[in-house]
Amino acid sequence: MEMNRASGILVHPTSFPSPHGIGDLGAAAYQFIDFLVAAKQSLWQILPLGPTGYGDSPYASFSTFAGNPLLISVTKLMEAGDLSAADLASAPSFPNDRINYGWVIQWKVPLLEKAARHFMNHASPERKADYDDFCQKQALWLDDFALFVAVKEEFDRKAQEEGVSGAMWSSYWPKNIRLREAEALAYWREQKAESIAVKKIIQFYFFQQWGELRRYANERGIKIMGDVPIFVASDSVDAWANRELFLMDKDGRQTAMAGVPPDYFSVTGQLWGNPLYDWKAMEKDGFKWWINRVKAMLGLVDIVRIDHFRGFEGYWEVPAGSETAIGGKWVKAPGQKLFQKIKEVLGELPIVAEDLGVITPEVRALRDNFHFPGMKILQFAFDAKESGGINSNNAFLPHNHVPNCVVYTGTHDNDTTLGWYLQRSEEEKNAIRQYIGRPDQDIVWEFIRLAMASVGNWAIIPMQDLLKLDNQARMNTPSVLGGNWSWRYQVHELTHDHVEMLRHLTALFGRVPLVEEV
């Protein structure tokens, strides 16, 4: 894809200000787009948009195609007539700086269901026609998704009553529906007809609101970079509806799990637990599932960042039942064939490769063969030697960057730059000062400046770094369960000073947008 010099901000919609406990696709999202335009930015990077489950991670979604209902603006539903002002006035006093997912789910989900039932009974013919069109266009995944979630809710309730934990479809559901026998599918579609319809309408709400926001951004010269996790969640409709495409036994249970070996983030590796693809089965049908997945994502965003890109060349396979990822092994994947087929069907691919971790020459060759830009993380650049110096050959140091890359101060998996720097030794801090050639009174801004000055065509700054926040604002700590994905900024924190600072660096380093302000 063509990469003119540009820059932007990484922030997930859940982090937007909102009176309803979680960021959404309402007024604050549009205000953020206006901020990007005023600050001469061109890119907005987000995390995956799918519905989240236990642990609240957007990288462990119930569906790789569906949208997260918690992102729906209930204010917009009120404006559409599906909710009343009194409905919104029932909101509890949510914290402004953190998401309490339990509170949000308890209040917001029943409200969304109430709105959907109102839509069923009172929507205008025009809105119903739009809904019917949506259902037809999204039928590839929507029908299975709505059925899966409706049945899941039924058995989750039963599991809770019985004191059963971890009641995933593959371990708790009766065999007939677990294995999608025709009679069971028909039975549950009839039993859960109203619930299924409600869930479809809620998805219609999400796609409608997201589509409006994306158009608003695109019309103002802002491109959105979405995120596709390489794997799907174990407890997902993707795995349930496509068992034949995963390494599962005849009863629908995983025979292997995804993870990564020991690395920068964890000495025992990371045991993700996701089901692994049966690549031979996928190749037999021309990688149809992956083609549909990328096509669907490009219907939502302009650019796709693929998380854990190295897994398309080789992946870490861990035997089912393992407690850590240490006992895994590397297995080859058909990345070359996969992306060639996707390219044949969809054309040039606007993909960014998350090429971090254990990267081999083969992974780099796969990335470069399709001209996918990789990622450069400045926090990874300063691995001080025992002598106190810096390894000048470190690929993450700005003087080693190449144009076809995206430069970050840090990512959602890193500490904030300030939090990271405060934990460096004095020896490491001195090495950093020597490299930047400046004092470190404003180290976060110096890192932002390094990113903007890089020859890398794109520079992305996490919102937490733009606001110069410490590790209390960290988005995610890998391998740590609980407390993640909850950070939010407050409306007063984003100021005109931030606009001016970004405008200055954008102009100074040639990242000014080609599209004029609207």
C-alpha cells in the first residue's frame, strides 16, 4: 500500500470520555476526530472491535466479525427514538477514569435489549428496510453469532446455578448443539427466536454507528487502522461454527493451544490458549475463512494491523492441558500461500505486520514479499550493554529505521513511556540521554519527537504518551489477568496545547496531511 509520511494516535473507543461508564461511538468519538484534524494528524489506530468476554480483552472476542455492544452510544439510540431520556437517567454514577465492566454490563446490556425490542415493534419502514439489508449483507456470520450468544447465555446461566466455572461451549454444552446437529440447531433457533432477533438488532446498531463515525473520519482525511488478532478465542462462535478448520477432536475439544515462547514480556512465555488453525483444511477450500475475515475487516477500517504476524510463517504450538507455554514447539504455517490467495481475491492489501518478538529471516521475507510495513517500538531500542552504552545495531533505534515501517513510542502491551522510563536504571537513563542529546526533563516528549523525526513513513503515539501519563494509565500487562483494558482519559485532559505541539512536530518532520481541513 502507498504510505505517505503521516502520523496519528492510538486510542481504543472504550477509552473515550462518556457519562455511561465506558467510551462509546457518541459525541466524544466525533470530538476526537475533530482533535485529530485540528492537530494535523492523519491516522487513528484502534484495538479489535469485537464483543469481549471474561477478562474484557478485545483480543479474546466471542466473534471476529461482530461488534462490541458496549461501544454503542445509548445517547444516539435515544435520539433515534428507541430509548427515552428516563432510560438514560437511570445510569449509576460511573467512575470517569476507569471502566468497571461489571457495572457497565449490568446497566447497559438490558438497556440495549430494551432499545432493540422497541425497534422490533416501532421502527419506521425505512429503518426496518436498512436493518433487513444489514442482515442480508452480514448473513455469513450474523446468524451463527446471534444463535451462539443466545445459547451461550442459556448455558452460562445453568453453569452459574450449578457452580460450574469456565463453562465454554466445548466443555459444557450438550453434545448435539456443541456439534451443531441439524435438529439441535433448529430447536434452539425456535426456542431463542426473540433473543436472536434482539442480538441481530444490537449488531445493526453497532455497525450503523461505527459506519457513521468512519465516514465522518474519512471525509476529514483520517484513516482508521484496525486490529486483527491472528487467532480466535476458544469460547467463540468462530471456533464453534468452523470446528473443521481448527485443531480439535471429534467432540469439539482442542488438541493444541496457541502461545509464544519466553520473551521480553514473560519468562515462561505466554499461554494464550486459543485454538490453532488446521492449515491443511483451510488450504483445501482456498483459505475462504481468512478471505472473508480480511474482507469484513476492510469493510470497517482502512488499514489492518495483524497481531502476531510471525504466526503466519511459524507458530508456537502448545499441547492442550499445559499450564505454561514453555513446552511448546514451532510449527510451520503457509503464510506465503495465504496472503497470495487473499491478494488474488481482494487486491492490494493495506496491512501492517506486527513483527515483534522472535523474528526470523523467514518471517521478514514473508513480510517484505508483500511489502507489509513492520513496527518499530522506541522502548525496545534502548537495551543498554553492560558497559552502559547502547547497542547501535538495535533495529528499533531511529537511525536504523527504514521508510516502510510504523514507529511507536510504545503499544497497548507496553507500559506508558513515562512509566517505563521511571523504572530504568540510572545507567540506562544516561545511555538514553546520550542518544537523544538532551536532558530528560520531558522524556516522553523527546520520545514522541524521535518517533516523528524517524524516516519511518508512519508514526503512531499512544494517547497515554500524548498526555504524558505514568504506569497507572497502562492499557494492558501481558500474562496478568484482571485490571487491564480499563483506562479512560477525561474530557479536560486533551487540550489546545496538545493540538499545537502535534501540529508543530507534524509540520517540522513532513507529516502534514495531504487532505485539507473540512
